[in-house]
Amino acid sequence: MASRKILLITGVSSGFGLALAKEALAVGHTVVGTVRSAQARRDFESLSAAAFARVLDVTDFEAIEGVVSEIEATVGPIDVLVNNAGYGHEGVMEESPLSEMRRQFDVNVFGAVAMMKAVLPFMRERRRGHILNMTSMGGHVTMPGIAYYCGSKFALVGISETLGKEVGPFGIAVTAVAPGSFRTDWAGRSMTRTPRSIADYDAIFDPVRKAREEKSGRQLGDPQKAALAMLAAIDADSPPAHLLLGSDALGLVRGKLSSLGDEIRAWETVTVSTDG
């Protein structure tokens, strides 16, 4: 391992957050994890003497800056921020209320951005740091029934890539981590589902929902192996701006880029016709 670091990981009670925390602790890193309850705090801190927890909802935007400053003062300098807290919303767009979209973006986008804004002054002053944003292959490819989720992850991918260009000169790296299907709670406990109401969408959406429910818990991806891949990125001298995780993500994103290239070529004449 290159060096021992202090990692701040949001949402360490389950899924990728817990898997990454455990692997990071195992190799000697210190981990501060955000949780949602006092019991979850006790559970996480029981993992290791190097495991610290803070009760924080990432949508409590006013509280984030104070929590980060307190961690800097009492635990130490945050070397790595991992924005892992998030959830999936499933629902046909026409059927899904705007309130569901606001909640999806509050957690997946605004919460992540608020965390980044809180750690950046410290990282910028030290001229070092690394931010990992857990996005999704759904930030590169789409499928029917998860418009709000994909929208939130496309947004986070774009923000991550832009931020990387802004803070790169200060020695701060930003990596958008895009997992495919993994054995986490994403499609189970962590997913919010809008009730169906318009029969026209049954044919395109019902098979997608059924396949997702049947595959839940039996996905190809291993969260522990994802954690090891993220640790490799954290230890890298030149971390990637984008890191896909899983052969399904690799195949789907490559397919998207190929079809996008085909479409660009097919419409190239029209595209360049607009130049004055």
C-alpha cells in the first residue's frame, strides 16, 4: 500500500460503503463513515479502533460543513472523500411525481456536491486529495423506468468530470466510479418504486422490473472486489477520471459509445451544415 490515509465515506451501513470501509480498514487506512442512526454508529465503530462514525443525512446541507470541520479537527486531514450515499428510484417518467425526482437529486447529486464543497477548502490548502463519486453505469447508459436515477447519475458524472479539471492543478483527483450490477441492496431495500398507473407502458416496463427483481441478490458483481478496485484507484499515482466496475458495465458502455459514434456519423452532414 502506498500510504495510510483517512477516508471519509458517506453511507457506510451497507453495500459499497460498508464493503469499501472494511477493505480500507483491513489494509491500515482510517475510515470515518456517515450513518443515519446512533445504533448504526455503534455498529460501525465496533469494526475497528480505526473506524469512526458520524450521524449525518447528506440532505441536511446546513450540517455538512460543520461535520467535516469537526472530523478534520479531531480525526485528522481527510485524504479521500467517497460519496457513496445514494439510492435508486424506479418508475416510468410520466407516472413519477416531481417530488420523487427532487428527492432523488437531493440525495444523489446535491448531497454529493455539498460533501465535495465541504472537503475542498481543506484539500486545496494541502494541495492533495482524492474524491470518489459513486455513480453508476446508469450515468452512461439508460433503460426504461429509471429516468430520474439515470438523470441523477448523468449529472454526477458530468459534475465529477468538470470538477476534476478545476481542481487537478491543486493536486486533487476526482474519480467517477460507475458500477454495473452488484450484489448490494440497490434493487431491494434501497430502491423507491413509483406505483404503476398507465397501461400503455406495461409492455416496455414490466419485463424490465421483473428481470431486476428476479436478479436482485444474484447479480454478477461482488462488492468486496469492487472495494479492492476502488482501493487500487485510491493508491494510484494517476487515478482515472472514470472507473467502470463489472463486465456488464464495460459491455453496455462500450455498446453505447459505439452506437453513439454510428449516429454521429449518420447525421454528420446535418451537424456541420449549421456552421456559418
